[in-house]
Amino acid sequence: MKEVSERERDLPPSVIGKLLQLASESRDVISLSVGEPDFETPLPLIKEVAKISRAYKKNKMNHYSAPQGILELREAIAKKLRRENKVHVSPDEVLVTAGSQEALFAGFLCTLDPSEEVILSNPGYLGYIPAIELVNGVPRYVTLRESEGFEMNPDLIRKAVTKKTRVIVLNSPSNPTGTVLRKKVLEEVADIAVDKDLYIFSDEAYEKLIYDDKKHVSIGSFNGMKEYVATFQTFSKSYAMCGYRLGYAAGPKELIEAMNKSIHYMTLCPPHLSQLLGVKALSLPGKYTEQMRKEYDRRRKFLVKRLNELGLRTGMPEGAFYTFSNISSYGKNSGDFAQKLLQKAKVAVVPGTEFGSGGEGYIRCSYATDYKHIEKALERVERFLKRI
């Protein structure tokens, strides 16, 4: 029997995949595990699909686009970045991709040679590590502490840098903790990148989902950082467009050109229809995203309150749509806790260990779920916790 590559065999198994499969196979399960909006794509975009479909001959959406993305969309993205993020790039410094995950993978592919290192937070987004390891890179971790609000500590980042370090990854607002990095912290990380001549990959997927008057700051907007920062964003969270697979990266021209070259051998180009919808999405008034954000905020406050009442210590997330709860009152094995909760209470959550060793003793709950479902799920959790 022929074998798959050692590279693939060494990828860590995904517990979240098994949980999602179990959840999907049972109608009785309430899922607090999904990391995508439960809202419909904004109506103007749905109407745009019909409009484009009627005019498909003119739009030629059955043909490949340029691998870097259609110029109209890259121009719209560059304007958006200047207006909202104070990140100044030209359309030639923008790469449109099939979701931001593809952009991140291309970024690692173009910055890492075998055994070179990337600094990541632990716990942190589960998609980074496999992408780094698939290109034979090495993740180095900065442990986040609950007592510090799960914020990256620049002093620990500086200590983690070695001669092999090439990239620092920032994720703000964060998945899974919901932390929004303060400007002061970002300034210190920027100093490290300049001092050590490193790239910063700034993953800003949840940039529009922020609460309590917190401010999202793009590190790529800082003076002197244009040659150091690649900004990664997506249409998935802000416009409920996960299935359309549309994201982008913006940064130094030489890096974007290299990533574009690599993308050509992955997907060739992003879906043409999705790119046309992306142009429309960036022209929409902010009310569509704001409606989602307000409802997430309502769910966030309820979920955090109830989790704390149940003895699952939970800080108030500042962004994204996740809570990260300490389960130490009921044991420290996150995987075991999540599995029993699913089997006995029919509630799916994600064990913290899916986000790194620093997530042991925690579970992640998503409030991208209908408010009534969250209420019902917490009733089940309460009964489960009383039994154990």
C-alpha cells in the first residue's frame, strides 16, 4: 500500500473536525463550536448574484480572472484599506485569494525556508500551525496568560526571536480569546520587527466585530512599517460570505508578487463571481455589518454572564464572536470535558487544546448562534455541570 507524505502524516489530528461531525449527525445537538456567522449574506449581495448571473456574458465570470484578482476589486480594497485602516497600498500591492487562509499559506510559503521560524501566540488560531508545518517551517510560541487578558507580551516575543525567526503573527481581534491588541503593544511589536528585520503577518479577519468602544488598529498603518507588515483580511466574517471564499492580503510589493506567483499553482485565481460580489460588498453602507455586530454583542453579554454563573470563569471578549472559558472548577482536561458535554448534554464546544497547549483547561464557545439556541444550550450545560 502506498503511503502519503511524512509531512502530511505529521499534521496534528483535528478534534474539532470530529466534534463537528458528531454534531452534524445528531439533530439533538446544539453547536456552540462553529466559527462562521449564522446570518444570511446581506440581501444586496444576494440580489447582485442574480444581477451578475443575468449578465454573465458581459461579466465573463465563467472565465479565469487574473491570478492576483480583478483590478476593480483590488482598487476597491486599496481604497477601503486607506479609508478604514490607514494602510496605504496600491492595487499592485493587493492580492485577492480564495479566503484569507489561502493568503496566509502563500505568505508562509514565500517567507520560510525549511527550519525557519514563525512566532505565534499560544493559545492561537488553529489554522496557523499546520500551514507553517506544511512548508517545513517551525512554530515558536509565546504563551498567553488569562491574568493578562490573553494579550501578547512584547517582552516574551523578543525573547522568542532567534536567528531563524522570519515572521511574527498577530491576530487581533483574536480567535479564540476575543482579545483586541492595544496600540501600545502593537507599537512595541513593530519595534521588534524593525530591530530584527522580520515580517509581521497581521490577521485581521474580525476587524469589524469589536465591542465596548474598543478600537481596532492595523499595525500596517504605523509610520515606517510598510515594508514589514502584510495585512490579511476576509469577506467571510464582515459580510457573512464564508462560502464564497474571498479574502486578501496587502503588503510589500515584492512579497505580494511572490505570493501571487505561488497562488498561480494553488487555485490559479479566486472565484470570479465572488470577486464581483466583493466589489459590491465594499460599497455597502456599514449598517449591514453593524446589525450583525449589535446582535453578537447582545449574545456575548448573555453568554458571558451565564457561563460565569455556572462556574466557568469567562472574561468579556473585546472582539470576534467567541468566549474562552476556564473549566478548572470541573477538571483540567479540555478534550475530555468537551467530549462528555457533547455526549451527555448534546452541546458542542471546542476544547482549548485545539488552539495549542496553552488552551488546556479552557473551552471555546461561539456566539455566532441564534440567541434562543444559546439559552437552551446553557440550560443543558447547567444540568450537565450539576451532575458532575
